[in-house]
Amino acid sequence: MKNLQKFFFAAGLMIVAACLMFTSCTKEGAQGLTGPAGKDGTNGTNGTNGKDANETCKICHTATMVDRIAVEFQQSKHSWGAAAFEEAGNTTCAPCHEQKGLVYVCQNNTSAEFLFSGGRWVNQYTVAPDAAIGEIGCWTCHSSLHTTYGESDIALTSTSAVPMTMWGGAKSINLPADNGSSNLCARCHQPRPLTCNNDPAARLLNYDSLKNFPNVVMYDSAEGAVNKYVKPAYRMHIHYGAVSAVVAGVGGIEFTGDMAYGNSPHTNAASCSDCHMADPMTGIAGGHSFNMRNARESALSSSTTWNFNGCNVTDCHAADPLSKTHATWVNTRAGVKTLLEALAAKINACGLGHDILHRDASVTNLWWGITSNNYDGYLDIYSSSTNPAGYWRDPYNTSAANLAKPKFPKLLNVQLGAIINFQFCLREYSLGIHNAEYVTALMTNSIKALETAGW
Ligand code: HEC
Ligand code: HEC
Ligand code: HEC
Ligand code: HEC
Ligand code: HEC
């Protein structure tokens, strides 16, 4: 929480300065001999309000504080992204996409559990309809702003451990650095649940069974609609927030294999803001832009520049400063990329000659340039709206265009687990910088589990 410390230090100095002025006045009055005390006077009338009430405003409203930060924030996708508008009014999406939604789930301590109600398992992680609105902004993360008009108003909305919605609350993310400031980010940047959407009771997918019963059939086109589990579809996925789970080293399908599950030092020693809010900014990276990369909407290339100011601080990488050509950076990322491609090849093998993983070499792919084939974690299944050129048949769509496509291959539990892990490791975006140990073990052991199952 170095920035907050800096902030409180500056505010503290103002208070110290005010105290010094006060004591010097009383000293002057204490000079010379003092006579006996006089009678008490009558009470005076109330004075008019002073003119210095807005002094506390200046704790924040200065060119170097709110004014500077508001401009930095214009470079953040929190500010310019369209999701807050697109998902407005949706009480399921609002906990992570709407200003009032995040504040609602934090203040109400909303449960991440699934409860059985009306014959179905219902996800409790939703907000009241009037809280499903608002762009992500200063008040999202600093929800006490303008309550006391003092320095404490800058406090973060929540820093407590985050029950994972993906696991129905059975696992939590708890990142200790900077007094838990990363837990604020994890509230939103966490994966979403996969439910058994071919089951009338809509149970949460049992992830442990993917690991413990790898050879059970998850889906088989021969069984058609009697399949009880997850429908293969273009968007059979964990959503876009794998990052915090990967940083914390929790929530993947942890197949037993040759590698033990461990964490990078980043898990305990670095906060999200240490890397993503580094000062000073480098172009559009750092500060309240939350970017690491000084480029937007462009594929990774050798000319991509980064903000390493957060990495190269005392106690971290100062002694051997990182850069985009440093071996630690280059080799970590290259190693994770190789593993991603090896795991993708093993997953694709179930298509017996045609890939099942979707590729997208366009600017709208959030993972453009991460793998050579530009995978995005979706499956290449037909969808009239989102993937009209899809190769495989959607098993539950009866349109003529869809039925002309080849049947989607059979999927075992282990294969679905491997797909989920692929999504975790691709969609953490950083090619291992977040937690190389965890993603390396997840992918190595997933490949082994697929081999053991005959793939
Ligand atoms: C996505 C969450 C998030 C949003 C949105 C956000 N902040 Fe922050 N802010 C933080 C975090 C986290 C810190 C603590 C930084 C640290 O620990 O290094 C912080 C710190 C601060 C500080 C402390 C001092 C400093 O120099 O950084 C101020 C002031 C501040 N934010 C103002 C703002 C303003 C103004 C906005 C809107 C333009 C805003 N914040 C939006 C998360 C957020
Ligand atoms: C703890 C920090 C802090 C203090 C103290 C503070 N403000 Fe603010 N104020 C903010 C932030 C952050 C914003 C949002 C800036 C933005 O959206 O770009 C803001 C926005 C505003 C706005 C713009 C309208 C709005 O609500 O978005 C006004 C007006 C304002 N403040 C007045 C005041 C006054 C008057 C005081 C003192 C009585 C004060 N503020 C004290 C942080 C503070
Ligand atoms: C209220 C939920 C919420 C919180 C809290 C939050 N984020 Fe985000 N973040 C989002 C959403 C939603 C987006 C994408 C917005 C869009 O596409 O419209 C995003 C985008 C981002 C991006 C850009 C992603 C991209 O694809 O370019 C970064 C980086 C980021 N957040 C980091 C952080 C960090 C670091 C924190 C904690 C200090 C944080 N976020 C806190 C919801 C949140
Ligand atoms: C648990 C938190 C969470 C929930 C709930 C959630 N999202 Fe998101 N979503 C995110 C985060 C975080 C991102 C931004 C990821 C990034 O850019 O790194 C995101 C990104 C998106 C994007 C932008 C993708 C892109 O290509 O830029 C869309 C669209 C989206 N979500 C739709 C939805 C919809 C629709 C719902 C409800 C059905 C929903 N989300 C529920 C966390 C969530
Ligand atoms: C050790 C440094 C480090 C830490 C700690 C860290 N990140 Fe990252 N993060 C990165 C790097 C490097 C990238 C890749 C950025 C890129 O390719 O533009 C990245 C990418 C991302 C992205 C994708 C968007 C983007 O800008 O490309 C999101 C979202 C994100 N991180 C969120 C988080 C959250 C949330 C946390 C804390 C739970 C966190 N990060 C912790 C270094 C870090």
C-alpha cells in the first residue's frame, strides 16, 4: 500500500503544520506576570461559520492528487471499456461490472454459494436490481469518498478474503500483500462458475470429480440429450477473470502428476497494485491506468514496451533490474507459451484431425499474440450470433446450418478439466508473470493426465 502511505504521510504533514501554528500562539500569551483570575464573563453569541471548512477538500483536490489520478484513469479499461454499459441492469453480472454492484456485494457480504430453491440450484452471488448500475470509477474502489470529507475516505471498498464464485464459495482467494489490497481486485478478477446446464436442477459442476474420475464421459454425441453435465458450446468457459485465482494459486483442476503445486514469490510478496499501478507511469502504463503494457489494442511484438518500475524496487528486483530483454522475463514467458501450445495440441487431439479450440487473429481477441495460434479459450462450435463460422456442430441447436456441421467429439472428464486449466493459464494474460509455478504445474500435470487417459 505504498501509495496510500505516501498519501497519508502528505496529509499528516498538513496536520502537524496546523498543530505547530496553534502551539506558537499559546506560547506568546504566556509571557509576563499573571494577576488573579477575573470573574467569568457572560456567554457570547455564536460566531459565524469559519471560512476554512474546505481545507480538508485540499487533501485530495489538488493538481497532483485527484486531478492527476483522474487523467491517469482515462487510460484504464475500467473507464473506457463498454462492459459497464452492456451489462447494466443485469443482477448476475453487476457484482463485477457495475459501480453499485461491487459496493453492494461487499457491504452485504453476499454469499457465493448455490442454494436449492424451486427445484434448481441458484447462484446467490447477485445484487438487488437497483444496484445493477454504474460505470466503474473512483467510488467503486473507494466507496467512502465524500462521507467524512477527510483522508480516511480514500480507504478501499473491501480488502477481505474473497469466496470464489466459481467454486460456490468452497474455495477462497486471500492475497496478503499490502494489507489485502489485491483482494479488492480479486472480487471482480476471479473466474465464474460452470453449471451443469443440461441438468434441470442446474447443479454447479463438481470440479473434484473431473480430477478424481478422469475417464467418466462428460459428453458424447451418441448419448445426445441424455448427457447430464455441461453442454459443449462456443462459450463453455470460466469467463475472463482467471487472473486473481492464478496469482493466489487456487481454483484450477489440480490433477496429480509429476509436478507439485507451488507458488511464485509474487503470491505473497507482490500486490496487484505493486505491478499494475507502478509510479512513475511509462506512457499509458502504471498509476491509475492499471496497465503494465504501454500499448493498447495491439498484438505483442518485440517493440512492445512495459512499465517495470514496480518490479525494480528494493526487496524485489532492484539488484538485477528486469527489462523486456532480461532472461528471467524472456525465459519465463517463453516456457509458459511452449506449455500452453503443448496443452492446446493435446486438447485438440480429441477432434481427430480438426482442432476443437477456437482461434481468433483479431484485435478483439483479448489474448491476441499470447499463443502462435491466437487461441482465445473458446471452443470452435457453431453459434449463429457469436461464432457463425464455427466448425463443430452445437449439440443442442437444430437449425439447418448447424446440423450440416460434423458432430462434436466425445469429451471425458479429464478433457473438460484440461480445457478449464487451459483457460486459466491462457486467460491470466501474463505468460506466467503472475504465478509461473502454479501455471507450469497445472499445465504439466494436465498434459500427463490426458496422456494417462490415452490422449
Ligand atoms: C479499480 C480500483 C480503483 C479505482 C477505480 C480507483 N482507485 Fe484509487 N486506488 C486504488 C488502489 C488499489 C489504491 C492503493 C494504491 C497502492 O496501494 O499502491 C488507490 C489509491 C488512491 C489514492 C491514494 C494516493 C495515490 O497517490 O495513489 C488516491 C488519492 C486515489 N486512489 C484516488 C482515486 C481517484 C481520483 C479515482 C478515480 C479517478 C480512483 N482512485 C479510482 C484503486 C482504485
Ligand atoms: C479523500 C479524498 C477527497 C476529499 C477529502 C474530498 N474529495 Fe471531492 N472528490 C474526490 C474524488 C476522488 C472525486 C472524483 C473525481 C473524479 O471523478 O474525477 C471527487 C469529486 C468531487 C466533485 C465533483 C463532483 C462529484 O461528486 O464527482 C466535487 C464538487 C467535490 N469532489 C467536492 C469536494 C469538496 C467540496 C470537498 C471538501 C468539503 C471534497 N470534495 C473533499 C475525493 C475527495
Ligand atoms: C468492480 C470490479 C473490478 C474491480 C474491483 C477491479 N477491476 Fe479491473 N476490470 C474490471 C472489468 C469489468 C474490466 C473490463 C472492463 C471492460 O471491458 O469494460 C477490468 C479491466 C482491468 C484491466 C484491463 C484489462 C484488459 O483487458 O486490458 C486491468 C489491468 C485491471 N482491470 C486490473 C485491476 C486491478 C489491478 C484491480 C485492483 C486494484 C482491479 N482491476 C479492480 C473489473 C474490476
Ligand atoms: C465474478 C466477476 C464477473 C461476473 C459475475 C461477470 N463478469 Fe464479465 N468480466 C469480468 C472481468 C474481471 C472482466 C474483464 C477481464 C479483462 O479484461 O481482463 C470481464 C469482461 C467481460 C466482458 C468483456 C470481454 C471483452 O472481450 O472485452 C463482457 C462482454 C462480459 N464480461 C460480460 C459479462 C456478462 C454478460 C456477465 C453476466 C452474465 C458477466 N460478464 C459477469 C468479471 C465478471
Ligand atoms: C508481478 C507483477 C504482477 C502482479 C503481482 C500482478 N500482475 Fe497482472 N499482469 C502482469 C503482467 C506483466 C501482465 C501482462 C500485461 C500485458 O500483456 O499487457 C499482466 C496482465 C494482467 C491483466 C490483463 C490485462 C492487461 O493489462 O493486459 C489483468 C486484468 C491483470 N493482470 C490483473 C491483475 C490482478 C487482478 C492482479 C492481482 C490479483 C495482478 N494482475 C497481479 C503483472 C502482474
